[in-house]
Amino acid sequence: MSGRNLDLGLLAVSALTLIAGSLLYWSGSAALARLAWLAGVLPILLTLTASSLLAVWRRQAGVDVLALLAIGFAWLLGEHFASAVIALMLASGRALESYAQARASNEMRALLRHAPREASRHEDGEWRTVPLDRVLAGDRLLVRTGEVVPVDGSLIQAAELDESTLTGEAMPQHREPGEPLRSGTVNAGAPFEMLAGATAADSTYSGIVRLVAAAQQSRSPWTRMADRYALLLVPLALAVAGAAWLMTGDAHRALAVLVVATPCPLILAVPVAIVCGMSRSARRGILVKSGAALEKLAQSRILFFDKTGTLTAGQARLAAIEAAPGYAPDTVLRLAASLAQASVHVSSRALVAAARERGLALALPREVHETPGAGLGGMVDGRAVRIGSLAHASPASAAAPWIAALLRRLSHEGASAVFLGVDGVTLGAVQLADRIRLETPRAIRMLRQAGIQRMAMLTGDRDDVAQMTGAMLGVTEVLARQTPAQKLAAIREAQRHGTVVMVGDGVNDAPALAAADVGVAMGAAGAAASAEAADVVLLVDRLDRLAEAIGIARRTHRIALQSVVAGMALSLIAMMAAAFGYLPPLAGAVLQELIDVAVILNALRALRAGPEGRPASIPQAQARRLQSEHDDLEQVLDQVRWLADSVASLPREIACARLAQLNQALREQLLAHELRDDASLYPELARLLGGSDPMAALSGGHREIFRLICMLERIAADQPAEGLDQESTPEVRRLLYELNAILRLHFAQEDELYHALGDA
């Protein structure tokens, strides 16, 4: 019989025997009434005796001895009805405790229940059900509707997946063939086939289940400390009861003291609150491995970040396209990405992904050859194409002025670029960058609001690159060119000044994560070594969840402390009232139960969101759609930047024609997009966010965008037939640079807002 079933059984027996005894007593059968009450008291006495002996054996707090003495003492004093009532109160308290623990650990236990046990594997032309431990990497598996993905792997067919168990995202996610697949997600659509990429033991979900199981068995330092304080209550209660008896000669006063001497505010409130906090975290995709980690997270004031993969996305993405005079940016990207299809290098994958996002039709490369450390070469559309370093792309080409200017800018920004050479001539370059995560600026602000006083960025990058990233994000300290050993030393030094949290995602972060007071690993699909070394794993690969985790930890700490202080204060007051004769045993039993209920209900508040309430939110699908609209407009932004760079060097008639083409794109695509936002989207967001005018700043950005576009149109309309005049060229160039800057800033602000609302 489980502990919860035992507690419910004791409650039922105590209640039924109390009612039966009371009916017998009122009917005049006092002897039979006492037997009925004894039938309810004995199981409680036996249970308390067993738990007290077990606590002594385990060297834990044996506080059940107070309840044992109270029930037995009441029976010996002839308070048979009071003894039965005390037994009922105690049984109901135990049942309430079991309910609270079950409710608090519901999300964590759901993860364990969710674990798959078998898989459908393709064998000898048919699907066969096999035990999960027999699945190997490379096996072809079938996942039916409603089934759990058994192992990590990749999709053979498109699928609709419920990833809520891992990420907290309620809406099903559409995944395309070839995309990675994590175990633990649920098939929310039609059956699909997948290719196993790992065994069950090495898959994401098995690792999470192991971590959850360990978390459920852990006892936090605060819980153990509460046990010790609860143990001090036993001699205190006995001393007060003995003193009351000796001073008054009334044994009933001693009994009343024992009845109300409840240790529940200590031994119950703390663990319930801690488990509630851990469950609340799990609901938000934050796996806290132990109560100790949650407590330390609540005390943290110093935070260290790894840069790559933590503050940044950890993968190369298109930042800008530079084209030689006379060539369009899309032409440069199409040729480079066509050749890049033949390589698995991270830069090549970034080029292909950028081209596909823009809908560019890629050609099939031929005669491809790769020079390690330099780049690729091959034939595309019958032309000799090279991508890679400048020396590799066009070894015989002299550096043009635009190339010299680009190289200077790359040096200033600490960025890199893939150069494109066609038939021996450099036609352009694609600048790649590891972009800052969309949620990182918001996460930094939230962490500062949460009370983090020192935020240091650790990175192996050059000092100038690291300082630029740190300045953009507003971290308090930047430590560049850091080896794993130096990261470890920095954390050891910081621990002399307070509790240190370290956030990282790679194998080289594992030593620092293990050394910190609280190690936080980014993403369940990240490096296994970092997840194993960490105390907290962000199952959702978002940095702002760390700020949520700290907020949950601090709220849990406050609730546990409130429960302990208020509950123990009430218990001590009740003990004094009983000692002075103001609280008889029967009333004391009822009061003790009310104190227990109040303490448990208060501790259960840690399961709910904080007093800030439910944040404004939009469906994630809508957030992604809004961000994808910006991706579609990226080509227009590239045209603005390209024309700003080129307008002074283009022939007058070509410059005027390009300006007219750009104005048409701005009017039909970008301006139409901004007008739709202003007319329909912004009022909806303002209603969600609240306040008098929360979208005022972004609406102001729209007005400036409209002004600049109108000015460009007027200048274009005022030009002579032979083309753009010399006096207007500097003004056009200035307006284009202004428009480029404000559009990129405006899009970044909107993307951050949509990203935050989509996660809420």
C-alpha cells in the first residue's frame, strides 16, 4: 500500500469510528462507544509508533512522538472522545500532507509517467514492437498518433509535434523532414517515420527522467535544517506541558499543550513549498535538480555567462550582403549559396539557409572541390565560382575600393565574411555573425530587476569583439580570451563574495558549471556534459527562463519563510494558551488542525504565478508569423543599404532608376506592412499590454519611417529626365542611411516584443 493510500485509509477509519462511537454514546452504550473510538485510535497509535522508530533508525526528526503522547495521554486520562478527535485530526493532517506533496510534485511526476517503454521498429518489411532498450542508432521507427517519440533522431516525414512536456509550449509545432527530433515529444498529428539517432539511454528524455528522479529523492539543506528545529520542539513542548502540570496539578493542561504542539509549520511547510517551486519551474521548462539548487538560486547575486550559445545563438547567420558595383545582393547570395550546397561547413549551411529564407532558386553545383581552411570551388551556371577567404575567392584580383572599405568595417566589428569570386573576379561578400539571441536583452533587464548585482560575460573571443557584445547588452563585466581553466578560476574568486550562478551550453563549460554554486545549462539538447554538470537545465533554449527561475526560487523562499514564521508563532501562542488553561484539549486539536491547513495552503501558493499575474501574451504561431514578415522584408532593407553605398558611384540615369525601383518596393511592401501594423496589430497589442499608450515609441518609429519614405519619393519625382542630379545625391544617400538605421532598429524592437509575448 502506498503512503497516500495508507493516509486515506487511516482518515476513513478514524472518521467512521468517531461517528459510530458518538452515535453509540448518545444512544446510551458508553462501553461500546469507547470500543469504537479505540478501534479508530489504535491504527493511528501503531502508525505513529512505527514512524517514530523509523525516524530514530534513520536519525531524522522523530516529531511524531508528540502526537503519540497526546493521543495515548488523552486515553489514559479518560478523555476517550478527545483522543478519538485528536486521532482524526492527525489522520486528516497526514492525508492533507499527502495531497499537498502529490499536488506539488504533479508536473515532475508527469515527466516520469510520460516516459515511453517500447517502440515500433521496421524489421523484415513490417513494423514490430520492440522494447525501448533494443532500439539502436540508425533504426527506422514509426510514431503513431498520440505516441511519445521514444529516442532522439531526425524526421523522415513532416510531423505535428506536442513539445509541451519539454518546453512548456502548449501549441503543436510543425516540423519538416530532416529536422532534429527530441525524445519525449508527442505526435499530435498523423503517424510519421523517423530515423533513430541515439539509443534510449543516450536520448534527451531519458536524461531528463534521470534528473527528475534524482530531484525527487533530494532533500534541501533548508529542509534538513527545519527537521533539526522541529526536533527541538519536542523537549520544548514536554517542558511546557510538565511545567503546567506541576504548577497547577491539572494533567489536562499538559495534555492540551501536547495536542497543540504541532511541528507541521516546520517539517511540512518547507518541503511542500520547495517541491511546489520545483514543479512550478518544471511547468515553465526549467528543470531544477534539487531543493538545494532552488534555495541557492534564491540567494544568488552574482551571475556569470558564457557568450557563445548562451548570450548569442551559437550559430552563424546572415548579417549583411556586400555586392560589387553593378551587382545585386541577391545575385551574390544565390551564387554563393548554390556552391555552398556541396559543403556541410557551418558557414555553408548559413548561406544555404539564408538563400532559402529569401526564396532564391539555387543552381546545382558541379566539379566541386574544397580547400581545407580556405573555401570551395566549382561550376555554377557554367561559371567558375569560388567562396571562402578573399585570397581563395579571387587570387588574381586586386582589392577594389569597396573591398578595402568592407575589410576595415569587418575589422572594426570583429566580424567575418565569405567572399564570392566568379571567373576570377570578386563580385561580393556575405557577412556572417553569431547574432545575439532575441530574448537576451530582455533577460538581462529581468535579471537586473530580480536583484542580480554583478553580471560577468566569459568568452574565448578577442577582447574587442567581447567588449562590443558586452557594451551592447549592458553586462557589468567582460572577461575575454578565457580558457576553461581561467573561467574556473574566475568563478572561484567570485565565490568569496557571494553565491555564484554560471550559465553555459558547451562541453568546455562543464568544469565552470560544476564549480559554481548553481550551474545552469542552456537547452536539453545541448552538450550532455554541461547538462550533467549543471544544477538547473533550461529545457526551453531561452535565456529569459533563467530570470523566471530566479523569480520562482525567491518567491518560494519567501512563502516557505512566511509559513514557518507564522505557523510556529501560532503554535507557540496556542501552547501558552493551553498551559494557562485557556485552551482545552478538544479545542486544541481543532486549532492544531486549522494551523496545519493554513500552513499547507500557504505553501501551495508557490505552485501559482507570482503577484504580477499572468503576463500579456499572443499565440506563438502569431509571434512567428510576425517575425517571418520581417524576414520577408529583409531583401528590401538590403536594397536600402546597397543603394546608400552605391548611389554616389552609379551613373545618373541608373541611380535614378534604382531609386524609383526602391521607392516602389518601399511603398508596396514595407509601407503597406507598417500601415497594417499601425491600424490593426498595434491596437491589439496595446489592449494586451495595458496602460494608456504602451505602443507609443514604436508608433513614433512608424512616423519617422513614413517621413523618410515620403522625402525619398519627392526627391525622385523632382529629378530631371537625364537622371539624379549632383545636388540631390548627398541628400538621397543621407536619407537612405537614416532609413536603413531606423528600419533595422525598429524591426529589432518589434522582434524582441513579439518573441517575449509569444513566450509568455
